Amino acid sequence: MTGTVDRLVATTPTNFGVQRMLPPNAWKPDADSVLAAVAELGYDGIALGPPGYLGTRHELDVSLADRELVLVEAFLPFHFSRNDLFGEELAALQTALSLLADRAFSPFAVLSEGFREPGRWEQAGRVRGTEGERLPSARFAALVSNLHRAADACLDAGLRPVLHHHAGTLVETDYEIRRVVEAMDTDRVGLCLDTAHAWIGGADPLALVRDFGDIIRHVHVKDLSFQRLQQGTGLRHDLTQLTIEKVFVPLGTGDGMIAEAVARLERTGYRGWYVVEQDRLLFDDDALDSVLDDQRRNLEFLRGVEAPGA
């Protein structure tokens, strides 16, 4: 027996071409245009996006209130395994926390290993089974310890920290995800499931839900084309180039088994946010309108997935 469920569905500026680092000839729309589109499409909330993109605390509060949107999360990458870099990053966290803290709805602090780790970003999808997959014990211990330190800072600010396994970082593969989850204190930090990043790293998101469903507290919903992924990794593309090649496709049109993942999550009792992600880049000839139909279909797809029977 199946039915319907009122899901909380958010989006993120990355769906509209807004990235922290843009390749040549790419551009990003202004924040007001993106917020207006998100509200018009009917999403419930939005992620913070790159630092400063949505403006100051006051500007953000006014923009969200005017459009009846909720600030759902902030994505916060750290070099957890590198003590020399992590200290400065932790100090800089206070700027982000000032935008997130003291809200009626407590946003998620989505913690991730840092990008641009030598040998990882450019090898997204090709690391599993290699020597580079096994982080030395000292650096792994630093990773877990510093993850806890960042999580504690977020908890102190009233946020809900979750670890995002991310392609092109030191927590990408099935082995790496499981190694960190088994070592971390899940009372302090939960897991953010990313359906497509799991596949890129060789993990089955359905198996992750089966094994870690009780600590999955936040979800990034992303579909992908296995054919485009295989072509891109065969050409040794990095994660940015995989995005340019449109590895990430509208929900339900790819190979990511999105409906099955949602159903399995909800059988575990998950009733949290689904943040739609179809990472995009806009180039000179693209217009903002070029992404709106996909984002409308993504929302309709998620709202239309049948709830599992009791």
C-alpha cells in the first residue's frame, strides 16, 4: 500500500550556476534573481551557497521573509586532516555561523572535507582501490578529531552538524565513508547522504541507507548518468569538468535510483529535508531561464514519489 507524504524540499544556488570557483567563460546570476526563481518555483527553502552570495545577515533575513523561504543549510568545507590549515578554517567558521545562528528553524551545518586536496579533485571517481584511498593513520585521526571540533562549534551555535561525503575529497569512496562513520561520534555529528556523490565514489546509496539510516539526518538528492560519468572518468576529467559535461541530470532521468532511495529513507522513518542538487554551470550563451524547467521538474519529481506503505 502506498500513499503521499508532504516532503520538505529545498534547492541550492549551485542548481542555478552559482559555484565557489567558476571556470573560464562561466558566469553566475545575481542573488535576487535566484531567490525570486526559487520562490516562484515553489521550493520550501534554500541553501546558503558560497560565502557572501546571499548578502549580509540583514539582507538575507529580509530576502527570505519576503519570499517565505527557509534557510536550510550552509555547506562548510574544511581540511580536517591537515592541522596546519584547519586551525585557520575553524577560526573563519565564525563568519558563517553569524549568518546561520539564532533562527527559528535551526539550519544544518553541512561539513565536508576540503576541496583541492592534491590527487583527489582531479581523480574524482577513480580513487577507489588505489593506494591513495587509504589515508595514513595519523592524518585519519586528525580528520576525525577536527571533524568533532567543527561539529562542536556548530552545536554551540545551535546548528545541526552533518558530514557530507563528497566526490573529489578524502571522504569519497565506500571505504572512506564507512571508515569515518564508524569512527565519528554520531551523537555530535550525523551523516548527510548525497545520492550521486555516493555513486561517483563507488558506494551504493541504497546500501548506505540500509546500514546508516539511523544517522542520516540530511539528504542531498542528485541524479546522474552512468554513461557520462564513465566517459568523463575515462577521459580523466576532474569534478568540475564532469559538471560541465552534465554528468548530473534531472531527477528521475538518470541511473541514480532516486525514487528507490527516497522510499528506502522514508521506510527508516526519515522525514527531514531533501535538498535538490543538479550542479550546473552557466556559460556565455546560457541564460538563467535555461535551468528553470529542470528545477521545476526536479521539484515535481520529488513531490510525486510515492510514500512507502506502512
